[in-house]
Amino acid sequence: MTDKLNLLAALRQIVGDAHVLTEGDLTAYEQDWRRRERGRALAVVRPASTEQVAAVVKACAAHRTAIVPQGGNTGLVVGSIPDGTGTQVLLSLTRMNAIRAFDKDNLTFTVEAGCILQTLQEAAEREGYLFPLSLAAEGSCTIGGNLGTNAGGTQVVRYGNTRELCLGLEVVNAQGEVWNGLKGLRKDNTGYDLRNLMIGSEGTLGIITAATMKLYPLPASQLTAWAAVPSMEAAVELLGQAHRYLGAGLTGFEVMNRFALTLVHKHMPQLRVPFIDNEDYPYAVVLENSDSESEEHARARFEALMEAAFEQGCVMDAVVAENLSQAHNLWHIRESVPLAQAEEGLNIKHDISVPISRIPAFVEHAEALLAQEIPGMRLVNFGHLGDGNLHFNVQAPEGADGPTFLREREYQVNHLVYDAVAEFGGSISAEHGIGALKAETLPQYQSPVALAMMHAIKQALDPQGILNPQCMLRRAAPAA
């Protein structure tokens, strides 16, 4: 008890009494976004600077107390909340939200980890540039969290994951030392790539406090289409056509099955889902072309793509947005699928990736397995077909109790899906991370050699195991 009180006193001295929270309603910090888990923190600590983060880590290391870093707490794999012991410090980085620098000639912004993604998007646009990371939680997720999970989103096909958008990091390590790697260099081969090691490590190797992020020129033209396609094979064929006709201008390519869209239609009737009344259309695709050329030339290429797709039978019907407002409405439908399925009830989520060429066969195989084992299950299949990432979610049969279905069927469903993913050469986590939710599952689908290397890195950088200990790696390293 004395040790705990001494640590709390030290933390209050570092960040101020008002920013060490131990009482009151801490739900926003202690409960994960999906409301699956609720932890209990020793304290919620809210530093305002990198120096304060370093001092907090040093104090926790001295007391051998675990630290769980947290940004916007919008993660989907229970990776940013404390466990239930009441012994871990929750380190909230939301006060560290400044944009430190804008370098027009280097095409970069340097921002603190607590900067909200939408804030960075808007700041870039005000300067006449584009920050292309875009995802449903952009109004509340933070850059530090995006980097910690290597978030993807809807424009990966053109711009890559968050990893590809980052040129430098500032990180506090497990000993409370600060590594300043914010140079913003596009070429730097002076040893191991520590930046890429930290990105995607989910706060288990260090605490990201700031980052230098890439900017791009705003596109001169932007065209969006919604296409009804007869099958997943046709969607993949359309993707190939889009690459051929649009080249580097292809920005986004998303697929949604009919059931996913019926949920949007049911729970958000104000959104007008194209072709929803036609039951002959099993899938829809929304695709976007952004380019530096004039809209006239871009539209000509876009129309040539759609004409070829109709002729080859991979598109059954389509609508092309006539203006930016219509384009936003089409994207809003796609982005509303996660909210609509939440309205329908608890479901079993999967964030998987499979080689694009094998996605049709995977979907057919996995859907048949699920239908055989769980009669009446409803599949919410949607996601980023352009980069091979599907959100392959299983909804309870109609009328069934969601929590009961989740409790009784999750283990079975996960292994049916993950075994199929492995069979088709895929990954059980494409963009959400491992977190605590998949930490026990990872060793079943990752090679022993890879796991041993990961454990060795963790041991070298965090020998006390105080950084997000329940996240990602929770078992001892495999025996040699």
C-alpha cells in the first residue's frame, strides 16, 4: 500500500493533481470501444508533454508498475484499456494534441500523438494539402493510436497504411528515455529501422509521443462510383480493370455484401442505398479515382472503365456521383456498415486479409463452413478489397440473443474463420492489431520462429515487461 501511495504521489508531482484520476466515473478510459471489456486502473494519468511522459514511465519503472498507453480508445481488439487488477497505470495521451510544425517544402506535418486524425486532415486541407488516412473513427481516433496499430482505412490502395504515411517518430522507451527520430527523412539507412519497429507494436515496445507525417497535393479531380456486381469474382475482376484504366489514380475500392447493406437500409433509412430493392445484386462496390488531371480527362477514363466493365459482365448496374455531395453520401453508406451492424446486435468480428486473387474462393469456402456449422447465421462481409482486407463478421441468427450467441459461439466461429484464412495464405489481423483480444490466438497462427523473434525484441526493449503487458505477446517464448 505504501509503495502504491508513493507512486501516486510521484505521478501527481509530475503531471499535477488534476491529471491523476483515481476516483469518479472513469468508464471512458477503462472500457473498450466495443463495450466488450471493462478494466480497472490504478490511476488515469494525463501528461501534457513528452518530458512528462518520460518522467511518468521512469516512476512506473522504478515501482515495477505496468503502463497502458491510450489515445482515442477507439481500438477494436481491447488493446488500450487496463486489466481488471487495479494495478496498472492508464496513460492517456489526449492532452498532447498539438501540431508542432508544418514544413511546406518537405510536405510534412509534425504532430503530437494525441492529435485527432480529423484535426490533422483539416489542418492539411487549410494549407492546400491532403493527409490521406481516412477511417470511420477519424473524428475521435488519434495519430498515436493510428501508428500504434498501423491503421489502414479506405485509401490504402493508393497511399498505404499509416506506416507508409510516417517519416519519423518521437518515442519514450520502457526506461523513460526519449528517442527523437522526427527528422522527416525519406531516406535514412543508419542502422535498424526503429521507426517501423515501433509502428504497429501497439504500445508494447515504446510510447509514441509525436510523429512526422507525409502530406500530398490536393487532387484536382475526384470521381466516385457505386457498382452492383454479381459475385465476389466479378468484384475482383472489376478491381483489375480499375487498375488498368485508372492506374495510380485509383484511390479506394471497397466491397459490401447485400446483408451488410440491408442493415444500413434498416437502421439508417435516411441513407439512400443504391439498388437495395434489387435482390439479384449480391455485392456492391464503391470505388474512387483521385487525380491531378482535369475532371474532364479523369471522367473520360472513369466512363471508359465502367463501359468496359458492363461489356464484360462484371458490373450489373452503376451510379457515378455527379458532385462532391453525392460522393460523400456514397462513402457515408459504406462507413455506416459498422454502426448498422452494431445496431443489429453483438456480432463476432474478424479483420482478416487474404491475397486478392484468393478472396473469392476463401469467401465461398468460409461462408459454406459457417452456414453448415451455424444454421441461420448472417454474414456481414465488407471491407477494403483493393488491399485484400475484409471485415468478415458473423451476426447471430435472426431473433437470437446477441450476447448469448457471442458467448457460446465466438470460439468456434473464430477458429472456423481463422483456419480458413490460414488455408488460403492470409492473416488473422489486417489493420486492427492483436490487442488483448487475439493475444491467446496469435501463437496458433504465427510461426514459432516469428514468435521467438518477437519475444526477443520485447525482452530486449522492455525487460521488466511493463509496457501494455496483456497486449499482443502474453505467453512465454517458445522453447528452442
